[in-house]
Amino acid sequence: MSARAVMVLGTTSGAGKSWLTTALCRWYARQGFKVAPFKAQNMSNNARVVPGLQGRMGEIGSAQYFQALAAGIGPDVRMNPILLKPEKDTASQVVVMGEVRPDLQSVPWRERSEQLWPHAQAGLQALMADHEVVVIEGAGSPAEINLHSSDYVNMRTALAAQAACLLVTDIDRGGAFAHLYGTHQLLPAHERALIKGFVLNRFRGDASLLAPGPQQLQDLTGVPTLAVLPMWRGHGLPEEDGVFDDAATGPAQQHDRHGQRILRVAVLAYPRISNLDEFQPLRSASHVRLVWARQPADLDCADWVILPGSKHTRSDLAWLRAQGLDHAIAGHVQRGGAVLGICGGLQMLGQTLSDPDGIESNEDPPSGEMPGLGLLDVRTRFDASKLLQDTAAQFVPGMPGAWSALSGVPTRGYEIHHGRTQAVSSRAHPVLLDGHGHALGWQQGQVLGLYLHGLFESEPVLRALLGSQVPVLSQVFEGLADYVERHFEPGALMSLLKAPQS
């Protein structure tokens, strides 16, 4: 292995590991290094389609996808060799080197970890052989002592890479010094030796009030605090997991200070929501108010209602009905409101969902045919094979109604689904076609359903729908790199690349 490794560990989940790793990928790339990201195992239903093994496409967590783009390289499955996609509270789909492994799903956690580590190690070694710097993201906390012997995502990876480790904590939650000290002290001595710096993230207030805490912490541990990062909510990078912000974002008034009307968007937040990171550009747009909808009242006054992807379409559709949201969506359409369904959301909008092979059989309701919302004259059948592909497509000319701005617009995104959908009447017009003329989307009145993820990451689509420039990813990455450059101690980031002492 020729690369030097820098690793971002956290005292807790949500401490800021993902965005800091992304920022470091761009910062080191700006110094002229050939950089790659790595995370041994990710748990998320936010996944991206990337090149895999033997010419096949695979899937990795979205965080590593964005980190690769920040590093200026193409993402591939080595960067996140293990991906766990939660299907319910006690079970996850296991993806190894981009491909689903049903044989590992029921293996007990500790035993499975030992089987997965060689795959993770192989991905790490390959990246370190091909790059000069590998920026590694940990998971949760490295000091979960009940799990430490089986945890290969944190310190086992750090030791394998001989990584210079940063330990980041969310000071806004309180108890930051205790979190840092306790995490450090619970690690064995040979692992503590890899911790080269502490990072206080999401600080609000007068930084001088932190003294003498950082110095006292260094006196206790021998580890300096290398950065105090001020609270920054609007950095523009998607959060890694879950519905990351229950609160509405964007202006509450009807018009902004320039007189432009605020677009109100309600995204259905069902329990198995997936690929929600693709809506980050809507959150970043200054004239969009985005609400995560869990009850009918959340759809009040919405201009658009979006049904996002789902890891289990049928169970999320059942949840949607239990909340009364099916009637609320139908009422929204009757009032002339626009609806967009993406992937699982498209499937829900159709007439029926058929699962003869029991692809979703471990969920309620049981497999078989299930009625959809009936707002698109299409039907979906779940197939045992999952379709994974990067796709270029174009909207047809002459689209009517709320989605007319998309007429003739080219776009690019990714497909990741078991469902196979077809129109059952001429009322569902094919409006998004791939390069072979195959339909990836249908429109019926104000209702639009698409299989293509990444719509709002397409600059032509953003310009067509929002009429203004939303910050593009390259600007986001540059802003992150600028931020860490301002707030880390001078020379600290380069010092992490020094060869470890033997």
C-alpha cells in the first residue's frame, strides 16, 4: 500500500463524519494529490449506481458517491465495499462489492462481520495501491465496547491503513469534552495512538469561552484540538441517512423579498423512504419551501406533492393509506395540484402492484397483487432481478400542465429497482425516454411518474423547473474545502500525511 490514509471517526452517529470526509477529499485533491474516499461498511437506503465488478454495475452509499466526486474521481464499488440497506428494524439487505448477497442476510451479526471484513480489506488495499491519499470515514463510534471485537468499520480499518485519525464530536449537543475523552480512553492503547486530533463541530457562540477546555483535554490525552468548526446548516451537501430534517426548510411566506412566488413542495416521508438525498437541491433553492409530509395536513397549500423512492414500496403504500394520505393526494390532484412519483413513488401511483415471486414477502401486506393509488394508468410487477444502471434520457416535447417546462429537456440519472412498469391505457403518456426509446416515465394530467433518480441534480431540469441557478455540486465541494481550510489549525491537514512512526 502506497497511499497515506486520513480517517474521520466520530464520538456518535451524526457527529459530522460524512460531510467532513467530503470536505477533506476536496481539500487534499486541491493540493494536487490523487485522492479516493473509503468506508468499509455503510448502513443507508440512500444508494447510487456505480461501476462494479467484471463490467457490471453495482451500488454504494450516497455519501461515498459524493466523496468521490469531491475528490475528482469516478466512484466505484471499492469505495464502499459493504452496504447494508435496512428493510425493517431487525433486518437489512446485504450488498457486497455492489451486489446483493441474500445468503448473508440471515447470518448473525458477529459471524457476518468476520465474513465481510476480507471484502472490505480488499477494497481498502486496492484504493491505497492506486491513490496517494485515501480519506476514510468511520461509522457511529469506535468505542462501542460491546461491539468492539467485531467492529471492522472503525479501528480495524484504521489499523489496516495505519491511518491518521481525527475524532469529531457535535458540540451543539453538549458534553463534547466528555465524549472526546471517554471515546479516547475506551480505546486500547495501540488504537489510541492513531488519534492525531480532535474536532469540535457545530459550535455556536464565542470561541474564547472554550478555554481552557481544549488544553485540559490535551493534557489528559496528549491529543490536540485541531479545529473548532462553527455551525453551518447551509453547506449544501445531502445528509447521509434518514429523513434528516423534520422541520420545513425555506421561506414560510408566499413571496420572497424580490416578489418571487415561493414554490411549496411536500415530500412524503414514509418509513422506508430511500434515495432522499436527491432532494437536497430543493432544500438549497432560496425560493422553495420543502416539507416532509407524514399526515394529510402537511399537504395543505402544496404546489407539488412528491412520492420518493422506497425500499419496500408495498409496505410504505400501506402506511400511506393508514395515515389517510391516499385521500389527501387524490384531493390535491382534484384541486389541480401537481404530483411527482419517483421509482417506488411511481409504482404507488399506478393501478396495481404485483409481487408473484414474493420480493417483498417479509413485509405486510403479503405478496400478491395490491391496488395502487390509481392516479396513473400503469401497472407494476416486481421481478427477482434488480435493475442497476446509469441512464441518459430526454423528456418528450409538448408535455402539458404543471410539468410543461420539462418538454424536450435532456437529463441524466440512475435506475435502481426491482419493479417493471408498463402502461395499461393510452391515458398514461410516455414522456421520458432513454436512448433506445424505452419509456422511463409517464404523465397523466398533473401526475408524473418516473423511474429515473437524480432529476433535481440535473442542471437542465433545475433551470427548467425552478427558473434560477441552484448551487451545483462543484460549488458545494469548493465551499466545504474552503471551510476546513479556514478553521483547521495552519498546517494541521498536511501534517496528517506524515508517515507513521514505527
